[in-house]
Amino acid sequence: MGVEGEKRRAAEAAGELVEDGMLVGLGTGTTVAFLLVAIARRAPTAVFVASSPRTEQAARTLGLRVHPFDAIERLDLAIDGADQIAPGGWLIKGGGGALTREKVVAAAADRFVVIADATKLVDALHAPVPLELSPFGLAATIRRLGACDVRNAPASPDGGVIADYRGPVTAPGELARLLSATPGVIAHGLFEPELVSELLVGVGATVRHTIIGAAP
Ligand code: 5RP
């Protein structure tokens, strides 16, 4: 119950941020599942976009109004989980394979709030770093990346292959640049602090609120 309680408390704190009339991006994962319930309980008249079919279906089942994310230019708020959170605000995401859409949603939001339990706090990021790869030229891309395994997981909703980079993550900025510059890498799970506005982390019975970047 410890970790689950931490996730639920962080998610409930984030649910309070959703207000009537907002455009809100929803992440993916078990912490976000608590968020959906918390939002649905308050029933705000907000419009939502989902970062995965899983989240979309769960949100609709709970009665949330989910719109496609093709013609919406920006979001007021996005809320998502994380696999690892480093002290300066660097994240690793994509444990659920939804990293590409999660990054698109986070980048479109004026305010990106990360929710997590305390097990996600790390002193320094470490492998694996989730990747979405183009199926075209897959073997060549993997060879170029070196330490990289294709995950035994379904393709992304956009047809990408989900994989994990297993090399060192000592300098996240440099690795992020290297991965972004590798042909065949559609997206990587390193999220830079510039994307992140705030962290809400369940720590025991409390929720620790940390500001990373200022919201406009
Ligand atoms: C999915 C993600 C999730 O946010 C991350 O894996 C955390 O998941 P959970 O809330 O289940 O611990 O990035 O791609």
C-alpha cells in the first residue's frame, strides 16, 4: 500500500490543478490512472487530450471529455508520471512505451506537472532509457546505437518500435542530443528540466511539491 498510496496522493494533488475551461494533457501509467479517478470525481468542464489509447479509453470510461490532439495548438496543463526523477529535474519516461506522445503533450503544455511515488527519485539517471524507433532500418539503427534492446512490447500507436538504450547516462544532456541526432530514433525518454514545471511526489503520507521551471 505504501507506493500505491504515494502515487494516489500525488495524483490527487495534481487533480486539484484541473479547472473548468482548461485544455489538459493526460499522461500514461499507473500513477495517471489514479489521476483520472481524481479528476473524474471533481468533474471539471475541461477538455482533455490523451497520450495513449490506454489513457484515452480509461478517461472516456470515467466520463472525461477527450479530444483528438491534431488541431489543438496548446494546452494549459499536462500531468504525467515518470520512471526516474533526478535532483535537477531531468526525467526518464517511457516505461509504458508512450514516450513519443507523452513528450509531444508535455511540450505543448504551459505547465507540465510530474506525479510520482518516492521510488522514482534517483540521485542520478541510469539505464534503461526508453526509445521509439522507426521500423525502417531498425537493425541499422540498433547497430549505430550500440547498447540497445528491442522491447517485447506492441508497436506504438504511431507504428514505432519500442526499445531500451542500455548505455551510460552520465551526461543526460549529451546523451539526449546524441539520441535525437541518431537517424531512426523517433523519440527518447530523456525529458530535460526545461520541459518540467513542477514535481508532485508522494513521500510517505505527504506530497512533496518542487518547482523546476516557472509556468508562464
Ligand atoms: C509511460 C510512462 C509512465 O509515466 C512511467 O512509466 C511511470 O509509470 P507509473 O506511473 O506506472 O509508475 O512514462 O510511458
